[in-house]
Amino acid sequence: ANVYHRDLKPKNILANANCKLKICDFGLARVAFNDTPTTVFWTDYVATRWYRAPELCGSFFTKYSPAIDIWSIGCIFAEILTGKPLFPGKNVVHQLDLMTDLLGTPSLDTVSRIRNEKARRYLSSMRKKQPVCFSERFPKADPAALKLMQRLLAFDPKDRPTAEEALADPYFKGLGKVEREPSCQPISKFEFEFERKKVTKEDVKELIFREILEYHPQLLKDYMNGTEKTNFLYPRFFTIRSRFFPH
């Protein structure tokens, strides 16, 4: 649906007794519309640090992609396997240190595309680190799970799988059902036209009044039968207030 959650972490994934999952807390979520410029920039201060993708740690790339959420899923996946956070960084620098301790230092090509000069210098001056073998770091984990985790935790966002590709990974063979995993159509910008609308103080009062009426069905029915129209296609608040709340 082209929605970037930007703050995926264990506490934002809800589960019921039947192990059905729901994602919650879309307070930092953003929508990338089809006509969004390729140079789009959003603030880097998103996502809880421990689950934050590398490109969010130092203003790495000029354009975010759904890969930031894929990285977070990889961190959560690792936490499920081990029972503890994978990258519990104390600050941004420490976070990058923990990432490179496991994944090795990024390639020169990746470093060259980092737009934040300080981050670029820091990684360029970092001693060469070799990636740690996941089977040694996670000796009790299923080899197939580790292969998937490596894909999810690719340092360069372009090397991470899409959600559809991750679900098609051999690790989920026999578990996935295509009919239960539909891909949503991209959200239209017209669904967010309400955010562009200029709302006056009186409009806000009217909206609050309408919310109150939701709990008084008969009053709401009388209210809806009014003839005067407004921006919200309802009678003005001050015109009908005295009918329901006489002084």
C-alpha cells in the first residue's frame, strides 16, 4: 500500500490467543504516493533506535523505501530467535558499531552514497570488519531462518527483499497461503485530502459537537434532518445548539 510504518518493534505488534497479528501505532507512518518525487526527504529521527535501519542512523540516503521496515522486521525476527534485542545501541554511533560488528563494514560503493559527511567519514575511517557467520552467532537457530535473517538485515537497503519476497522465502514453505496474504493497492492521495482542508475554529467546534451526538441517537437524527449546509454538509453548530442544549 506504499505505507511506511517507520517504527516497527515488538511492542507495536499485537497478538491474540490464536496467534493472529496486528500492527499498531501508526503515529510515525507515512504514505508514499505514486507521484511523490524521487528526491523525497523525511526526517531521520524515526523508529526506536534498536530497530532503526542503517540509513536512518545517519541520514544515509536521500530517499527512504519500504526497506526501512524490512530491516526492523529482521531485528524483531532475531529477537524472537534469541530472546533479546539484536542491536541495543546506546546512541547512533554505538548503533552503527553493533551493526558493523555483526554484518562487517559496508562496501565502498555503499559508503560513497552516504550523504551525511560525518557518517561517511566515520564508516570510511572504521577498521575493516569481517561479517560474523550467523550460524556461529546463532548456533541454535534453523539454518533456513538464518538465511532469511541475513536477507532482511542487509546493510544496503537495495539488497533487502520486499515483503512479498520475504514471505516467499523457503523458510516459510508449507506455511504461507497466497489467498491470506493479499497485496494492498497503493493508497490514493485523495484519501488524505482532509489533511489539506483548512479548518476554522468554528469547524472544530462543530466536529466536536457531532462527535458528542454520536452518543445521542435521537438528537443525531434530528440534527441530520436539518436543512442548513456547511463545509461538512451539516447544520452549523451555533445554529442548532440551542435546540438541544437550551440555557
